[in-house]
Amino acid sequence: MGLIVERVEDGIQCVAKMEQMPAKSYDLILMDVQMPHMDGYKATETIRELSDEGKAHIPIVALTANAFEEDRKMAISKGMNDHIAKPIDVKKVEEVIISVLK
């Protein structure tokens, strides 16, 4: 898809990147829900609370092994824009990314 990907180890590092980088540095966050130190739900909530609106409104998509409907609803309720269940279906990832970035 021609994407440039930057990876961090956990939610704390993700939030730190968002705080450090200028708004619009990233187009999208693919957020693992189960991470050490700060899970993806808490990281999303923290990003949504940033004072810079350009950073706070970045599209965030959950990536998780939790594949039930209640898991999708939880991701949305925590401020995520969409939910992708593992194992990853590349076509589904592409569809979600295109949809969220529109």
C-alpha cells in the first residue's frame, strides 16, 4: 500500500511519540490492545485527551486477538475508529485503512 510504518513497543511509547511529534506527523495508528506497561485502550484514551486537536483526533484502529462483537464495541467505546481481529486478514486491513483515512 506504500505505507511508511513506525513501530513502538508499548502504549507509553505510543503516547510519548504523539506528544513529541508535530500534529499530522502520522496519518493513522494501528493500536495493539494487549501491550505491556499501558494497554491500547488506555493509550487511546490518553491520546484522545491531548490538548492538540490535530493529535487527539488521529484515526486509531484496534488490532487484537479479541474477536467478539463486545470486543469491537469496547474498542469503539474507548475512542478507537475501528477494530481488526487477529489473525490479520491483509485485505481487511487494507479496507479498514482506506475507510478510516477517507
